[in-house]
Amino acid sequence: MPHEKAHLLQELGSVMEECASSLPILLPRLAGVIKDREEEFLGLGSTIFGINSKANTFSATASAMASSVGEGALHAAIGELQTRADEAKAVFSSVSSTEQLQGMSEVLGLIRSLDQAMAQFFNMVQTLKVLEITTRIESARLGSAGAGFTTLADDVRALGTIIDEHTEKIREHSNRLMNQVTTASERSKMQIASQKRIVEDMFTELFAGISELESMRTHSAGLVQDLAHGSRQVTESMGQVIASVQFHDITRQQVEHVEEILEQAVREISTRGEDDAGLGAWVRDVLTLQAPQLRQAQEMFSGAVEELIGNLISIGHGIEDLHGKITAVAYADRKGGVSILDAIRHHIGDVTNAMRTTSGDISETSKTMSHMAETISTVSTFVHGIEDIGAEIELIALNARVKAAHTGDQGRTLGVIAMEIQNLSVDARARTGTVAEILNRISSVAERLSTLARDSDVSEMVGGIQGRFETVLDHLAGLDAELGTNVAHLSELSTGLVSQINALTSSIHFHDLVSGQLLNLEKEITVLKDTFAPFSAELDTARQPEKLREQLSRYTMDSERLVHLSVLGHHGDAHDNGEVDLFGDNDVELFGDDDVELFTNDNVELFDDDNVELFADANVELFDGQPSAPKKKAEPEEDLGDNVELF
């Protein structure tokens, strides 16, 4: 029996020597898995930080657009444009062309009444002619007694001629007055039609353009808000991506820890003493632990890189979706080659030109009223002349009656003539009074129309209105240009980001190489571990729990501790109840703080796959020759945190 044990220990020593020879060959390859690709990792980090910088610029630009297009400068500018349009309409509507037309119609009616009144003077002139002839005949019949009546006949003829001349001049000026008022009336009718067309068409089109501009702003505001929200989500996602870039540091630490413990194993084998069984048990346990540690490192590394790629691809798709909203934001987009702002500017030009035309018409009407006043003044002079003639007629009639009285019965006829002349003087006074009243009424209406024309003259206001319109339109054009610049910038950024992300994700392959290397190293370590299988019974009784406890305390990552506990369980010092306490103290704490958190993120997951297996064979036995303790039921996932993720 002692001989067999000595032989077994000799064989165990050979196995450990072989292990000590194989591990130094394996260790450089293990050390180079991460270190040899450090430049790639740094390049990846630099590229991701560059993408993040562009994503931040993208988000800031989108937020600025949202502020401007929403309730900011653009909204205020469109409101100002609406106010200016309302102002222009109010000014234009203040022009009372209808009242002017009514006044002119009144003047035309008065001129017709004047013509009718002046027609009565024709009968008066004819009567005077008859009286002249009758006076001359009667004067001739009386001979020397009627000599004084010849002078009376001459006076009557002269009065008739003067009345005829004045009447003709009044009729001529009346026709001129009629033409002036008719022309002004036709102009007013055209002005009314123009006002109606401007209000119905031009202002309608102007207000419709402003309404369309506001509708497009409202629509674009919704798009830009979505764009700003989406861009913020992109930056948040990029923040998560940046945080996950540390995966290679984590894997490097895991690999270094495996490397350190394997180097320790080589050193201890090289300086081993007489307790080959105890050392062999520890080396076997070390190899048993390091294979799953490498497997976990491989799975975590590969999963982290795949998740990184997936997140970047998702971000790229999100940016592509946002690009569609970017191209739909241009609120003053051109339709048929003419932008809405250009169309509004054109409508405003039409309105201001129409206001100038109307102002010109009003100015002409004002001039017409002035000419009417001059004409009426001239006609009034002629009427006053007729009034003076009436007074002369009365004197002539009185003189005729006196002469007729001197002639006695022979002058009776002349007395009748004198009476008729006197009646004509009274009639002349009455008729000239009617004409004067008509002229006064015409003059009053003309003065009212002249005042109305002056009050309706908007020529001085048009320039100010157009200037204010231009100021608002220039401001809107500036905002439109700024928005166009931002849209182009965002479009360029989004296209560049998507292109850069696609190029990056399609170029990441190092995780496949790293995974392959780690899996190969895991297999080689497993092979070395399996060389200890023939000695399982002896090694199980010679285990060194204190060294395993020391190894557990050296781990810096919770995932390593969990693998350690998962692989070795509580095998260590035997207790009376058949269980083994790895630490020799049932109250041992892994951490000195009861409140310690294994993970800073409650959503940490050790593995992407909830069904991950540390070993391909569910029936694998870690320790040959000794029954395993009953497997403890796995704790619920929530015991380790709510869907905890390592990255």
C-alpha cells in the first residue's frame, strides 16, 4: 500500500511538472489577448467619442430649432406680419369711396336743377325782346310825346342781351361742372370696384398666405419638437454606448487575474515541497476555476461588443428616422418655384400698389373738388350780375311808369309795358335767388367732398405701412434662412452620423478573434485540469480551502466571485453535518459593509442569455471520485438585483 501511494504521488508529481511546463507556453498568449489589441480599443473609443460629439451638436441644433419654430422668434414674426396686414386693411377700408360717390351723385342732381333753373331765363330774355319791340312801336305812335320811351327800349334790349350772355356763360360753366363731376364719379365707381376687389382678392390672398405660413409653422413645430426629443434620445443612447466602451478594461482585468493565479501555480509547482497531494489539489482547483472564468470573460466580452454594435445600429436607425423629419421641416418651402414668403411679399406689393392707386384717385377727386369750387365761384359771379340786372330792370320799369303817367291817356299802353317790366324784375330776382341757392348747395357738397378726399388720402401712410411690412418680411426671411441653414446642417450631420456608424459597426470584428482565443485557452486549461482526474480521490481529501479563500478575496469584480462560488460551491473544510465551509466561519462576510452593492446598476446582467451554462455538459462533475453535495436550488434572479447588467 505505501508503495502504491508513493507511485501515485510520483505520477502526480509528473502531471504537475507537465502542467508547469505547459502553462508558461500558454501564459504569453493569454496576456496578449487584450493587450495586443489595445490600439484597436483606443481607436474604437476615439471614434465613438467623435460620434458622440456630433450627436451632441445634432441635439443642440435641433433644440435651438424647436425653440425658434415653436413659440419663439418665428411665431412672434408671423404674429407681427398678421398685425401689419390687419393695419393695412383697416387703413384701406377707411377710404370712403362710397360716400364720395353719393356726394357726387348729389352734385349731379343739383347741376341738373341748375340747368332747369337757368332755362327759365331764356323765357325772360324773349319777353324782354317783345317788350323792347312793343315799346318802340308805341313810342313811334306817340311821336314827340313818346320820344323818351326810345331810350327805355334801348335799355330793355341791353338788359336782355346781358341776361342772355350771363345765362350762356352760366350754362357753359354748368356743363364744365357736369363733366368734372361725371369724371370724378366714374373714377369713384372704379375706386369702389377696386377696393372691393382688393378686399375680396388681394387681402384674402394675403391673409390666406399668412394663415398657410402659420399652419406650416405649427406643423413644423411638431416635427421639430419630435426631432429635438429624438435627438436627445440619441445623445442619451450614445451616453450608454460610451459607458459600455469600458468592456475591454473589464475583460483585461479578468484575463490578468487568470494570468496571475496561473503564474502563481507555476511558481508553487516549481518550488513544491513534500505535500504533493495538497499542492496538486490546489492546482487542480485553480485550473477548474480558471476555465469557466475565461468562458465567462469570453461571453461577457462578446456580449458587450455585440450589444455595443446593436446599440450603435439602433442609434443609426433612429437618426435615419429623424432625417425624414428634418427634410420636412422647411416651413417656407418652395412650391412651384415660389416660396410662401415670396408669395406673401408679392401679395403685399399688390396691396400697397393698389393703395397708391387709390390714393392717386382720391388726390384727383380732391383736385376735381377744387376745380368745382372755382367753377361755382365763377358761376356765382354771373348770378350776382343777373341779380344786379334785376335791380336795373326795376329802375327802368319805375322810370317807364313815370313817363307813361306824363303822357296821360296816350301813355296808357306804355304804363302796361312798364308794369310788365317791373314784374320781370321781380321774377328775375326770384329766379336768381333759386340759382344762388342751388350753387350754394353745390358749393357745400363740394367742400364736404374735398374734406373727405383730404381725410381719405392715405398716400403718406402707404410708405410707412410698406416699410413695416418689409421689416417683418426681412426678419422672416432671415429666420427662414437660419432655419434652412439648420436643416441643411442637421441633414448633413444625420447623414454623416449614419454613414460613420454603419462604417464603424461593419468594421468591428475583433470580438470574434478575442472570443476564439479565449475559448481555445479555456479548452487548453480544461485539458490540463483533466490530467488530474486519475488522482481525484486523493486530491479531494487534500484540498486547501484557506488558499481558495485567499484567492476569492483577491477578486476585484463581483462576476469573478460569483463564478468562483458557482464552480466550487462551499467545498472546503468538512463539518460534522457533511457540509463544507469554505471559509471556516459560518458568519463570514464577503464585504465589510452590510450595505455593499455588487453592482452600481440595478439592471446589470451577467450574461445576455438567461439560460447560459458554464459547462456544455449538464452532468459534469468538478471532482471525480467524491459525491457532490446536493445542488442548492438557484436563487431567484431578483436576489442579485433587478435584471442587473454588468455594462
